[in-house]
Amino acid sequence: MTPDEKRQRWAVLNVTDAERRAIENAAAAAHQSVNRFILARTLSGSSVVRADWQQNVARLGIAVRLLEEIATEVRTQAGPLYALRIALELRRVEAALMEPTLSSAADAVSSEC
């Protein structure tokens, strides 16, 4: 191995605790070390497994459809005030599922509970 091929420590990344956790979580989700994840994102522009992303989108679509079915059933079967309460709760769940990132959705749900 030549000196140019040997990796050396380079401490240039300054992050908050939340940013570090987000990077570590993203690396873990991509089944990579933090080092490999950052290098892959920087050098290739992507390290997210596309199939996982597509599966998650499909699952969210199914969840939204099921929530819509429940809301429809509640509107036709429950009393007006009870139906309104359930519909509002279902809408809150749907809004959390539609957040741009899953971590934001989890934060939105936990902050309202």
C-alpha cells in the first residue's frame, strides 16, 4: 500500500448531538458504518437502498388507504360527535404518515400525545 492509499484521521465534521444521531441512524439504516456512509453520500451522491424506500412508500400508501376506509366506516356507523372525534384522530395519524421524513412524523406524533 502506498502512502497515498493509506487512510488517515481527518476531524473536520462539526455537528450537534441531534445531527450526529441522524447521521448514525441513516448509516445504520443503510447497513453501513458512519465513515462508509458519509464517504458514499459524498462521492456517489447516494447510499440509500432504493428498494427499501419504495417498500416504505408502498406501506405508507396502504396505511393511508386503510385510514380512509376506517374514516368512511366511522362516518356512516358512529354518532356525529364520536365520528368527528375519531375522524380528527385519524386525520392526525394520516398527517404524521405524510410528513417528509419518518423521524419528523415520529416527532409530530410523540409531541401531541
